[in-house]
Amino acid sequence: MKTYTVLALLFASPVFAGVFPDVGYAAPQNWNGKQFVLSQDYPQAEPPAESYPWTSIDFKTQPKEYLNSIIRYCFEGFLKEGEFLQPQENKKRPWYHAPWLHYGSNGREFVNGLTNERSSRPSELSEGQTESYRNVAVGLYNDRGAFTIGQVWKNPTAPNAAAAKFPEGTVSFKLLFTAAPETIAPWLAGSPTWTADLDRSNNSAKIAATKVRLLQVDVAVKDQRSSCGGWVFGTFHYDNSILGDSPWQKLRPLTVLWGNDPTVTPSSGTKPVESWVDAESPIVKFRANPPAGLTPPPPPVLGWAGRGNGPVDNPISSCLSCHSTAQNPGTPMIPPSSVSEQTRLRWFRNLKPGQPFNSNATTLDFSLQLAVGINNLGDFKKFTQNLGGVFVKPKAATPGPAAAAPALAPDAKKPEYSRDPKPVQ
């Protein structure tokens, strides 16, 4: 296990390409393969809106068409000869990463910039899943979203949470990969794979042999027709029964959410009306009707009380609920397991655009990538102030060579970029 080199920020000027670290540690010296580069040349002026195809589609009555129009937009310019290009290679439109997701034990690995997500527990994906599997992800914003990212991080050492106001037409998508073998479920066969340094190895051959496969794709768009915060969230999962010219196109529209269904609980006797779930999904069918006696049994639904959610995500939450907690200072993304159903509904309110989850906080406009990044910078500052307990700074300067910067322990704590009640996987 290699250590993470402390990366000092010495910049106070406006954001420009190269300010933020790509990753928090170095690749092995003999590595000659791909290495992640943060796309961070954020627009300095708000880009003009495009003619977005989903704006003419009703997500309530045509959820599949709505989602498919978004994923076509997201993937346009990325697919070439069966491969998924890096955002810097996309000739159709620019896409950007959020900064400060490189830090800590869940930070970006160096090959594809993947961060740790919630693990898939036994029986969550299929009856053939008998153990937990790690999941990792990387997310991107279109130019209108990236403008806001750049405004928040205009001063790289002092992010401005108040600038987190994403304009209409903002689009974000996230590719989620799993370490699960394709043999656990027929629908996972043929899924695209990426190389990932899951264990922060010093062995180049081991890294090159470590593959993760595409399981889930999340999308989020700023759409004023939403009932919650001005956002619509959606999820796809890989399904090899879906027709497509490339494995990257074998994506099943799984769920779309435009509201939190503020009164629906497992005992309310009502079903969600502000989200749609594809009942034909093999994951949905399995969870609704698992084999008798399967241990452990799978969660019966994707999200709490039947709300939309991804197969990787925590079934006691939902996509929209989890992201509604994005604020500064941070707050738990998921309610404590011990609270009542009525108390839990606080996490399922339909917030107004610009309304924070907690009244005494500043909203980050449903961006958990901003929330985690700002928190990571805060943790880094605290670490460097006390030098991580490794070296105690003398009260007065003494002659001699300067002390070396301490290494960041690979198990340093930080909130997980996922929908899981545990802080670190």
C-alpha cells in the first residue's frame, strides 16, 4: 500500500488549468499505461444554453424517452471504436471533473480517476452474488455545470459555497463500475471494463490486471419542471439484453426522479408518484421476487418505500433524497436507522431551488461532488496545521534542515462519496 503525498496548495489566483491535483499519489515508476488527468479548465463566463432534446419530453409520461435523450447527449463524442474517451478527447462538447476528490482513502485512483462508492452487499444484485463487491465511479459536468464549479472554486484555497447555483441546462453524469465478476448475473455479461488501481499497489502488473466493469450510470439535469430543487435525477444499469452498437450503449433506463414523495413511507399504504422505476429490469424483478429461502434476502425495492434509486445505492435512501443534503457545512446524507418513519421523512422533503437541507447552512445545489471536495479541502487544512500528529512543529525556529512534509496515511478518514450511512467503506 503506497502512501499519499501531501499536495500543498499555494494558489490564490482565479482558477486556471492545472491548479488542482489530478490524484493524491504517484503511479509506480515503471507504469507506462493510461493516467488520469483532471479536466479543470472551467469556463470563466456562463456558456450559452444549448437546445436540449429532453426539454420537449415529459418525464412523467415518457420516462424512458426522457432518459435516453439525456444519455445520448452525455455520451456524444465519447465513444470511439468501442472505447470511452477521456473528456479532453471529446470533440463534440467539453466535459469537466470536480476538484478535490483526489484526497483521502476514498480518493481518485491514478488510472481513471475513480473514487470509492458504496459496496454492493450479498444478494443486492442477483441470487448469484454471495459476497460484497467494491464499486468505484467518476463523474463529469457539462460546460454550464462546470462554470458553477469554477465559480465555487475560483479561489482554490477558499471555495465559495454561496456560488453553487447551477443554471438551467446543467448536466452531470457518473459512470459506476463494479469489481463483481460478470458471472454473478446473466445481464452483466459483456459489460465494458476499465483498469483500476483499487489497492494503491506498487505492482504495475497487478494494476494492469485489475479490471472493473460498468454496472450503473447516473444522470442529473437542471430542469425547472422538477418538484424538488429544480433537479431531475435518473439511473441506468448495464443490461446485455438491450440492443446497442457498442457495449457502452447496452444501458437500460432504470429510474427517473423529479420529486421526493414527501409523505410516502413503507406503512403509508401509498406508492411513490414522483419517480418511475422500470418493472422490466432484471434487478427489479429479482428484488421483488427472489428465490425462496435466499440468504441474505435482497432489499425488496431500489429506494426507500419504492422510490427510484440505483442498484449500487443504499436502499434506505433515494437518488434525489441523498443529493438534497449537499450543503456547507455538511450533514448526514441518510437518516439514522433508529429514527421513526415520520422523522425519516425529513430526508424526503421537496426543497425549493436554492433551499439548503438545514436552514443554518449554505446549499451546494444538490452537488455531493462539491460537498465532498470542500470537506476534503477542510480536512487537508486541518491535517497540515497539526501535521497529522507525525511531526510537532517547534515553537521557535531552530537551525538545521527543514522537516519533510508528512505522508497522509492511506486510512485517513473522510466522508464517503456515496449513499451509505458509514463514513468510509
